[in-house]
Amino acid sequence: MNLELRRMLATLAMIVTAVGLSTLAVVLVTRLAGGPSFSVNEISTSKMSTFDVSGESKISTVPDQAEVRMGLTVNEATVKAAQDRANTVINDINTRLGELGIEKKDIKTENYSLYPQYDYQPGSNQRITGYTVNANLVVTMTDFALVNQTIDMATNAGANQIGGITFSLSDDKKAETEEQARKEAIEDAREKASELAGLAGMRLGKIVNVYEAPSDDYSIYGRAEMTTMDAAKGMGGGAPTNVEPGSTSFNYTVTLSYETL
């Protein structure tokens, strides 16, 4: 084989290696170029690059679950008097919640604390002047018509704290919303991939990877504050509470990775 032909085949071997053709092709060209021989046990090809496209979806949905936090703070001269007064109010609230149709499993005690009050006046010995009980309940409901009634009932029964109202998606509705958002995001990504590949003159193979990024924001908040002084002035007997859940948005992003042909 003449020198010129050897040079051409050697150049071809380098080109074949650069574009990533099969090991067998490199061997054949190398042998023709007069290079060293070696055995081939496996023939393989690989493509490291993928065609990645992201799709998005945004779903607005109305919450189907509400949590109302309520509580009370009482001050009395003795431990027993403070506990008795707090327990009387809590029991009354629980009874009235049952009358509204709220089940016991949906009523949870979030906090119950008892601590002494001290006289910290300068020059005097530290002494206990009374006791304070703090108690907080969390009430979960799916009937939003009960939210306003629950707040009004609790304040009338003696609750002097309404800590906040949280509207959210229940587990079932959250799963349903995620499924719908995922489908819409994947469809959006497929349409984009088809359009972009067509414009670029590319051929796409199978999907080799899927990455998803769901939103973790499912809640929308309403809030109502009430102090002990407000309640003492008859705040609970004023105009009825009016709280609306509004709506919440759920965003979802999916990235599809395609083989290129």
C-alpha cells in the first residue's frame, strides 16, 4: 500500500473516531492503514447528548378543607380555679362544635399550658400572685359554611383568641390536582418538543428521562385576630364573622429528555 493511501486511511480513522462510530469501524480502518491489530470483544455505539424540553401547567383550584385555630387565656388566683374555668370553656366549645356536626376526630388540642404569675416589684420577695392557663384548639372542617359559625360560636362560648384560619387542599384533592397538573405539563412538553424538533430539522427517539418539579404551595390563608380585651368588651356578640376561602394556584413543571436520531 503506497504512502499516500496510508495517510488517507489514517486521516479517515481519526475522523471515524471523532464522530463516535462503532469500535469495529475504527478497527477496520486502522487495519487498512497498517496500524497495530487487536481483538474486539464487544461492538457498541453511544450518544451522550439528549434533547431536553420543559413543559408547564398552572391549575387554579378552590380549597376543600379549612382549619380554624382558637383558644383562651384565663387568669385566676389558684391553680384549680384557673383549670376549672379553662376546662369549662373548652368543654362548652367541644359540645357546641358537636352540635354543628363537627366530629371529635376533627377537634385537636394543640396546646395546654399552666404557669404561675409573679410579683416582680423592686425590693419585694418574689411571690406568686395567681395562675394563667392557655389552651388552644385546632378544628378541621370541609363545610366552609361552618367556618364563620364556628368562630362566632367559640367567641360567644368564651374563647378570646382566634389564631388563624387556613384553607388548603385535602390529601385526596391534592393528589387529584397533582395528577391533572402532571398530565397537562407532560402534554405541553411533548407539543414543544415536536414543534422545536421540526423547526430544527431533528428527529427524536424515545424519552429516556423525566424530571418533575411540583409546587409545594397548596394553601391560602385567612386570618382573624382577637385579644382578651376585645372579647371582654363583647366582641363575640358583634357582627357575624365573614371569611371566604378564595382560590389557590398549583404550578407544575416537567422536563422530558429525548434521544436524538
